Amino acid sequence: MSRWLLIVFLALTGIAGSGLHAREAAPLAADEATEKRLVAISSELRCLVCQNESLSGSNAELANDLRREIRSLIRDGRSDAEIMEFMVNRYGDFVRYRPPLKGTTLLLWFGPGLLFVAALGALLLHLRRRERALGDQRPLDADETRRAEALLRDPDAPPRP
């Protein structure tokens, strides 16, 4: 009986699984050259929704729309530089992973380094102030040392002047 159940189970899973075979994804563009240019251009652009992901790797709806727009610009015969300029004019320098070095992007380029230097300076200033505050303390003299030891031995004893 269990042998027949096993055969029926295998036959049913074979029939049900026959429509689930994986196929290679068809390219979205008609020609391969367009698709390669699309991938090259979109890998240089940032997804405006995800912000840490390239446009080519993002599954956001806006990323799909922007890839569709880039495909149409490629079909219109625009060069890669023209497409990049179109995207920058529309969305600003933030859309590029490597924005150009100019007045409006100086903080973007040098901000992290400046922040690091400022944090390092603040840490050094704090450590120097702490060292000076601790350095102002003088060591205990013999009488103060005896009183401290007496307090440690018997905390209930009244302090002596």
C-alpha cells in the first residue's frame, strides 16, 4: 500500500512541478547593445528611493520608470553623456554616485573628512582638559593618608580634624 502511495505522490509532484521549470529572463530591450548601455549608465546612477543602491540594482517603481526613460533616450540616439546630463538636470547631482567636484558639491566630497577632523579635535581637547583637571590634584600628605586608611578600616568612626 505504501509503495503505491509513494508512486502516486511522485507522479503528482512530477506533473505539478513540470510547469515550474526556470527559464532565462528575456531582456527588456529589443537589442543587446541597448541593454548593455542601459546597465552601464544605470549603474552610475543612484536610485532616488533607495539612495544606497544603484539604479540598475533597484526594484523600486521609480527605478523602473527611470530605466524605461533611459531606454527611450538610448533609442532616440542620445549619447551616454547626454543621458547623464539629462538625469542630472532633472534630479540634481545627487543622482550620480560620483558627483562632479564643484562649488555646490564641496560639502558632499569633503564633509565626511571635515567631520572626522572636527571629531578628532574635540576628542583631543576633551582628553587634554581631563588631564589638566586630574593633574591639578596633589597627592595626600602623611596625615591625610592616615585619616583615609582609618576611614576605610572603620567607616563608622567620626572623622578627626
